[in-house]
Amino acid sequence: MLLGTVLVLLLFGGAGAASAHAALRSTDPEDGTVLKSAPRDITLTFTESVGLLDDSFRVLDPDGKRLKVTDAGHGPGGSETARVTLPAKLAQGTYTVAWRVVSADSHPVSGAFTFSVGKPSPAIVVADTGPTEDPATESLFNMGRYLAYLAAALLIGTAVFLAACRPPEPSRLGRLLWAGWGTLLGSTVFLLVLRAPYESGAGPSAAFSAKAFERTLTTRPGEALLVRLALLLIAYFFVVRLLRLGESRLPRAWQAAGGALAVGLALTWAAAEHASAGIQVPVAMTSAVLHVLAMAVWLGGLAALLLTLHRAPARLPAAVVARFSRLAFASVTVLVGTGVYQSWRGLGSWDAVTGTTYGHLLVLKLLAVTLLLAAARLSRRWTGRLVTVASESQAQAQAQAEAEAGAAAGSGPGAVVPEKVPERVGGPASASDETQARTQAQALAQAETVVREKLPERVGGPASASEPAPATSAPDAPASATSGPDAPAPATSTPVTPGPAAPAYRHGLRRSVLAEVAVGVVVLVLSTVLSGTLPGRAQAEAAEAGPATGGLPAASLTTVPFSVGGATGKVQVTLDPGRTGDNSVQAIVYAADGGLATVPELRLSFTLPAKDIGPIDARLTNKGGYWGTNDLTLPLAGDWRMKATIRVSDVDQISVTKTVRIVG
């Protein structure tokens, strides 16, 4: 029961669990209103601070021509508002306002609404309101985000593994460390170049615009990416120093420098994503930094441990695995703690678990982390067995080495004879006694050398075939010339091995760590997707904002593509709140080029086959720019079939059916 509770709290606080994505709270003029006189300004108010683009507003007159307006700026309400000033004289008719801003968590949001001066226009002509989202740019940008998260885990996790666990032959992890550094550097440059077209919704070719790139460098996401690049250049020298470390400890000054670099890198994510928006921003950013670091230490360390187990010699010290086991446990503890806070801050309600895409992704991540912790538990078992075997072998080796030391000290021509000891007591030592004492001291020194040479090979296992075997001699044989004329030769011994179970334990550990890494990659991908998904709390705020969201998906958003009579486009249908009972419907028709389109007729009907209910006609009316109604009642929850009938001319029409999930 406790494990289940911990998992729920951990997963609700994943990489993206925070209130984010600005929702449009209100518009002035209000959507769909008919004004007696033309307004001087258009003001949008959002649920959080937003960034403005060069093309944040597009205002189209009744003829579909774009009006010349002032540059977008913030209104009296501060950074949560966006304002633009209209021309002094406006003709009678319906005006369409298309807007696009960047929320404080770096994600662009957009929408459209209409207002009329005098009286509504009889029809809205097809007009270009700008792109909503370019699929190629969005896919490339998301790819860069995935690579950045993965590379950060490899870089930070491998560096911590080398510094804290001190594996033998650290140079074997050099390629993994450099791969993490290089991939993070390349993905950061890639994201910086694509940032401008991602925000504006343009194609990848817009990345070559010098003006757009210059504007990116002045935004908070752009500044965060620049700081990340600078930190990576400094981290180059840390990586070089780390790989030259060998098996010795990293000096404290370098440890502090590495820790500062890791925290700085994590901050570049926290400062430009979900934690930077919403309530309690300082606490949220601290929590996000710890979350990213714990994730990187755990998953990146697993990759380093797997590579070490695969390439390291058979006598890999069990202490290395034990150190990482303690490090992984600490990381999971931090993940749980930060997850508890982020879940409270971002999820909003339990209904969001089953009623939102964000909740569905959390459930998937919960299942993945359950598998990950099961594999981690198995790894800890293998680690415990290895440590036990190593401890027993070390004790046996130490006892045997001490026995050999005693044998080496008591053998040879100059050994102390107990009967002669009383002769030295009470009188000066003779010349022969001094010679005998000197010989004994040399024998003891050589015995200590034997202990130092043989103890390591007994802990890790037998010496390899390439290592020289100790010399064999009779107890009274003379030593080599370098050891003095009377020094005894070391005694012959058989190395003490950990036993036949140790290789099997290492093989079992390697398999469990491999499973951890595989599932960890899935968790990392889901965390990255969550960081770009509208959280439950933000979705609730958007729903509370009502129809003024101007195209922002408040609860249920469905896109219906169509192609008939030479006309191709799509209908974007928003149900608010997307639950049982009364719902408002907004249906916006887009042409193939992304601009608003007009159609003579648009009908929506809803059927619930499981309960044999329907069809229920939505009775849409033309609102001047979109089709809508506030009187759709859906009595039961379930998977409703929404049938959209689009008529583009007197003789051409098409019906398309989509499934819409309505929650209770």
C-alpha cells in the first residue's frame, strides 16, 4: 500500500507536472459582440504572463484584408495582457482577430475570435490568419528536446558515477561521457536555431531569418539556451579533468565546480519550462532542478554502470556497485519528494487523471516507473549478494595474507629462536645478535610487501594469466642480491577467489541493470512528452475562462478533415466543458492553407451507440467567423460519435464521423 502511494505521488510530479500553458481569460472587445462604435484597442488577458511575437496579432477587415495595426505590447494589466491599437476609422462589418503568444513556460498558444462594428457581415471570406502549427517544425523541435533530456542524463549521470563510485579503468566510460556532452551541445544549438519558427508556427526554413534569430536571443527560452551553451563549454574542461582522474578521489574544488555546473544545467530547463510559470515559482524551480538532477543521476548512472559491467574485468570491486546502489536510492528519495510537491501544484483534481491527455500520460508513466522500480529492487538484491561474497573473500584473503606474513617472518636462517631471547636481556647484544636482528627486520619488511601485493588479488579473484606468479623457493634459500645477503624469499601461496557464485551474480546484475536502462528510456520519453502537455490545473483554468479562449482547447478539441468538390480543409470543434450536461460548441473552418474559410452550412450531430441515444442535433448557427451554440446537452458520459456535415456549395457536401469522449 505504501509503495503504491509513493508511486502515485512520484508520477504525479513528473517532469512536466506544473501549472503552465497560458489560457485566454478574456478579450476586449468580447468574442462575437456587436459594437455601436469602433474600438481603439484590442486587449487580451491571459491566466499567466505571456511573451509577444513580431506577428502576435492579425486583424482582418470584413473583406478579408489585413489591417495595419501598431506593434503588440502589454496593456495596463502587465505581462498577463497583450494589446494592439487599431486604425482610427473602421468600416461596418465583422472583424477577425487571430492571435499568437508564447506562455511563460515557453510553449506557444494561439486562437481567434471576432467582433462586429455596426452590424455583422453577411459572410466571412477566406482569409489567411497565419499558420497554427507547422508539423515539420514541431516534430524537429520535439526531437531536439528528447535528445537534450537524454544527453543531460548521460552527461550528468556518468560524471557523478565516475566521481562518486570510482570504478576501475574510468577511461572505459570516456566515450559515453563525451557522447552525452556532444549530443547536449548539438541539440542545444539545434533548439536555439529552431526556436523562432517554433514560436511563430512557420516552417523550418524560417530558422535562417537573422531578425527572427535575433529576437529569439532576447526571449527567456533563448537566454536559457545561451546559458546552457556557455555552461557546456566550461564543462568541457571538467570532463577532461574527470577522465584523467584514474581511481583516485576527485579534489574537493573540482567536486564543487562539477556540482555547480550540474545545477546550472538543470536551471536552464527549470527557467524556461513549466516551473517558471504559475504559483510559487521559486519553490517550483528549486523542485524542478532537484527533479532533473535526480533523474539524471539515476538513469545516467544506470547507463554508466551497465557499460562498466559489460567491459570491466571480472574482478570489478563490489564496492563500486554498492556505492551506486546507495546513490540510486538517494535519487529515488529526491524524486518522490519533488513529485509530491509538483503533483499538488500541477494536477488540479483527480478527475484530470481520467479526463485529460495529461492524466492518461501520467498513468502510462506510473506503469513504466513501477517496472523500473521492480528492476531496481532486483538489482539491489544482486548487489547485496556481490557485496557479501566480496566481504567473505576479503576476510579470507586477509587471514591468509597474515598467515603468510608470519610464515615469512619466522622462516630463514636468521629467525629468532626463543631460547636465545633471555641471553639478550640483562646484557649487551653481541655482534651475532645484531646481525640476527637486522636479518629479522629485513624479513618482516619483505613479509609486509607480500601482504600488500597479494591482498588485492584475493579480494577480486585470482590473478590473470598475464600477471607474474610469485617466486617459489625453499624455506632457507638465499634471497636475490637486491634484498640483501640474508633476506628470505617469499613463500608460495594460492590466491583466494570469491567462489563460483560471483560471476553468476555479476551476470544477473548486468541483466537487471539492462532492464532498468531500457525502461528508464521509456520513462524519460514520457517525461519529455509531459513537459509539453497541458496540465490538468491549466486545462481547468482554460475551461473556467469559457468561450473567450478563442480556439484554445478548454476540455475537448476535435479536428475533422474534409475534402469535397475541390475544397480541402478542416473543422476544429471545441466542446466546453466536454462533460455531461450543457456544453457550448465552437466550430472553426480552416482552408488548406491554414486561413479561415466560410462554408454555406455546417451541421453537427451526436450519437451514443452504447446507450442507443441520438442523434442529437447541435443546431449550430453562423456566429460570423465560426459556427457555434451554447445549447448542446449531452446526458451521459461515454464515447459519442460526432457527425460533421460540411456543405461547400449548393451540390457539394461531405459527412465525416469522429469519436468524442465525454466525461461525467
